[in-house]
Amino acid sequence: MIAENALIGEGTPYPLNGKKVLPDPTEGRVPAVVFVHGSGASNMDEQIYSLTPFRDLAEGLAARGIASIRYDKRTFVYARKMRGQSVTVKEETVEDAIRAAGLLRLDPRVDPDRIYIVGHSMGAMLAPRIDAEGGDFRGLILMAGTPYRLEDIVVRQLRQAAGSRGGLMKAIVALEDRIFSRKFDRLYEMTEEEAKKKKFAGSVTLWYFREMGRKTAADYIRETDKPVLILQGGMDFQVLPSVDFEGFKEQLRGRENVEYRLYPELNHLFVKGIYNDILKAGKEYRVEQHIGPEVIDDIAAFIRRGRAAGED
């Protein structure tokens, strides 16, 4: 395995440190992936407590002949600089993923026609948009994504939290649910100016949700004939297999070149689930684990057999 430092967005106001990982030795030009983070600030490994899913995937794919690039998320590095701006997922995520793909295409060891995107969680929600807006990937790999809008997931997770608590905490979470649900009333009837003025929480405005929610991942997928692989953990309590995974199947019914993989014992980060409780996420993610070979094997097999749209 060859691991090299990379700089995404060199010469822009937001350069980001990254890591390029390649198989060693490389035999001709190899396929490659761009990793796209979930929600929130995150480093290049997408580290959450003791878990490092992007590092696990990068090293596992390199062992299977596939290169990758990962990088610190813009909000992880430049949170203070971006404070007060009307940020959307375009500035937070989309632009940097496209730049990372461009950097891979300049590497003579990488096949520029076999670059894929691997989006996790909110990154999976955005992967089809990134492809459509300039990523131009060979195929899309969505891990723990959803075909629904972000605001729907936020409200649903609050209700999950209320349902798993009793007494005062249940009442507090239920109140938060009602408050946040009302904030989304008439969201898509607002003008851009109205949405930018209304705060959701902290510095996040309703424009963040409205801009992202104009088209869902499923909307974008229906507009392309590129191959798609959708992966889901059966013990995921953040994105639900019975709702989101099955929702993709329903919304993409009849769509060719979409494959589905469900791992019954794995959680949102594709390691073994423990508590299956959204309120114990921190405790669960503090247990050191690594993504197993079955997930990495499935991703590698999809990439190896993938063909560009229209290719025989």
C-alpha cells in the first residue's frame, strides 16, 4: 500500500489536507474512489470516537487493487472562517468532492475513466448530486443513505430519541420535536431570502435544508443510468433499513444497474451493532471496531465489474 499526502483545493480560500492511498505495486492504471463524509465536521478518516471508517475502507480497497482519496471536511478545518456565512452543502461538501475527483484524474497511476464516489450517510445523500454537478463518476456507492430529505430525517431522529426515553427527558425531546417540526412549515414556499433569515439551530439557517431538499438522492439517480450500489446496516439506528433502505428500493423500482446489500448485524458505521439505540450512539461508537471484509469485498467487486454508461 502506498499512502501519500494530498492537498485538495490548492490555491482556493479553503485548501484541505488529504490522503491518497494506492495499491503497491500498481499494475497499469487502477480504479479509484473519492470518499464523502456524513453530516457535521469530520477529519479525513471520518473519525467518530474510536471508529475510522474511511481509513478502514481506504486500506481495505488498496489491498484489493483500488486507489482512493480522502480529506478533512471544510467545516472541520474552517469552522471559524465560515461562521456567519449562509453555507449550503455546495460549499460544505459538493465543491471539495469535485476537486478531489479532479486531483485523482491527474494522477498517472489512476484510470481517469474508472473513478467512483463513496458517500456515507449525508455523503450518500449528496453523492448523486456531486456526480451530476461535475464529479462525473463511473458509478455511485451509497453507504447508509436515504432517499428522503434531510429535514425528514432530523425530525424522525428526534422522535426516535423521545420514544426511547421516559419521564422528563422524554418530555424535553418531544418538545424539541414540536419546535423543530414547526420550523420546517412552509419550507419550500419560502423565498431564498426568507429561508436565509430563519435560523434552524446555531448558525444553520433553513436555507441549508431548502437548498439541499430541492432534489433528493433518488431524484438524481432516476436521471442517470450509471451503476449504483446501495449499502445498509441492519442495526443502523440513524438511517433505518425498514424505511430508508426499503425506500430506495421502492422509489427506484424498475431502475436498472442499482444493486442493494444489507448487512444484518452492522450499524450506521458498518461495524458490529451493539445497543441498537440512538441515545447510546456515543457509547457504541467508543468501542474500537473496524469495517469487516464483507463490506469492502462487495464495494471492490462492484467497482471491478462496473462499466461506464453505454459501454458494452
